[in-house]
Amino acid sequence: MRVYDYSFLKSMSVPVNFLRLTNSIYALRTVEEEKKEDFPDIFTNLQRIAVVQSVKGSNAIEGILATDKRIEEIVNQNADPLNHSEQEILGYKEALAVVHENFGTLPFNVDGIKYLYSILLGHTDLTYRGDFKKEDNAIWEKYPDGTARVRFRTVPAAETEESMENLVLAYMAARDDSEINQLLLIPCVILDFLCIHPFQDGNGRMSRLLSLLLMYKSGFDISKYISFEEQINKSNGNYYEALRRSSLNWHEGRNDYIPFMENFLFTLYLCYKELDKRFLTLRSGKISKTKRVEETVLSAFLPVSKKEISNLLPDISVTTIESVLAAMVKSGKIGKIGTTKNAKYFKK
């Protein structure tokens, strides 16, 4: 049976891009906390949007689909599900609410994970809801010609309970170790969960719910306001490729966590960038175009280009952006690096 031990995170050689991503994420989290205090109404609106997008995105990754209108009715109007797909959509909505509202008391242990799973499938008539798999399962890869093959053999059903208990114990030990960065720990735990594949169905959706739970427990609540699941769904090809690469040689304990870790960190980083974009959009009716350009540069923790600012503020002309940037550079509010064409701007 595989041994779960995350102590390697204390001594692993961390790629430079990991350091940049984690530093940016921690910095952006600080900005988020400040904005939440100053603009509670905007964050309430962001929360309503994120719930719908999370329910839609996480289910869409697994091919569980419904129209936007039906998802909105199920999430916001408590509409009764009309078929099995809608039962699973409603289940995800309710499990997501448990994570958002009870993350402080919902334990990351075997019982807590089973409880969350029972809510996820609570509206279906599946007999195995609320318990680990009783039969061996595998991850299959389907081809365009209709054929399929086993891509990954998961932990046997007979070993699942013990594997999950060992996974939880390894997580707890690493969580309490001050030398281990929690942002690197979370994707390792989630990858191992996916390789165990402890449930008969719904493992992908559970992995995303558990990702949110562990982020909450580590002090990151961005998923409450920007859908982490939607960001994964936008580039699910990259997500599955990272999962494939990191699961190679997993049973032998020789797998490389880095691809999956990198995908997780970049997805989380995109959530914070999306928060900035949506925050500015919701505030657009309350502040001038000049102020919006200024705030975009001053709130960025990485130098930004005119093109990036234009993408964030599509209703503001390039001429206006250039004028505001020039005035800010002249006044000393911001610095400028690079040539005119490729220049980037940063807060001094």
C-alpha cells in the first residue's frame, strides 16, 4: 500500500515560477481583504455570481449539463430537479453551501469527507451515496473512434478506507508543520485523493469541493467570490494533462506532483486576477475612467502593460489609458520599465 508523506515539501527545490505565483497570491489575498472591508455590497454581488458559476463549472467538467436558465433556477429559486443531471446539480449546490458556510467546523477527515459526499449525491437514488466504493474502479480514456482503455488503475476498494485514513493523517501532519507552504500542500493532497478515487462516482466534483475546503482552512476564501471551478473548466484540457502527468508512477511512489501543483497555483492566481476585473466592472458606475485606470495599476502586484489594462477595462479607450499612465509616471505615482511598445507599469 502506498505511503502518504508530504514532508518532502520542506526540502523540495521549488521552481522559480512557483515562488512568483505564491508570492503574488499572498499579496493579492491582502488586497482582497482590504477591498472586502471597504466594499461589502460589491462582494455580496460577486458571491451570488460565483455560486452559479461554480455549480455550472464543476458539473460541466464531468459532462453534467443543464441550461443557464435551469441552473439559475435551481441555485437561486430553489427549483425542483427534473432529471438525474439536475439532481446532481442541486446536490453540488448544497454541498458547496456547506463548504462556504461551515468550513470552520467541517473536518477534513474520513467522516467529514463521507458526509460531504452524502450531500453531493443526496438528491439522487444512487445506493452508494455517503460511503466509499465497494467495487474496484478505474479512470478510462476514450478515443474518437469509440474505443477506450484504462488510463489509471485506482486504489482497490478493499484498501480505500485505510488509504483515506492515511491520507488524512499525512495531511494533518503537514498542515501543522510551519515549514510547509499550505499552497503547495493542498494540490498534493487533492492529487492523492483523485488517485485513490475513493467513491464509486463523483470523485472529480468531490476533489473540487475538498480543494475549496482546504483553501478555506488555509485562509483563502477567494472561491466564495470567484468560481475556482469555472477557471478549471475554462482550460480543462490543461487540468487533465497536469493530472495525467502527476499521476504517472503514483502507485510506486515515484510520481511528480509539480505539474498538478503548478496547474492549481495558476488557477488560483487567475481567480484573483478575475476578482480584480469583476470588481472594477461592478465599480465602474461609481468612479471615473481615470480613477479606474489608476486603481488598476496601483492595485497590481506585478507590472502591467497597456494591453493588459485595456483587456481589464475594455470600455476605456487606449488613448485615455495612455494619457493616464503618462500623467502617473510624470507625477511619480508609478514607474515604467521597458520600451514604449512593450512597457510595463508598476506602483513605486
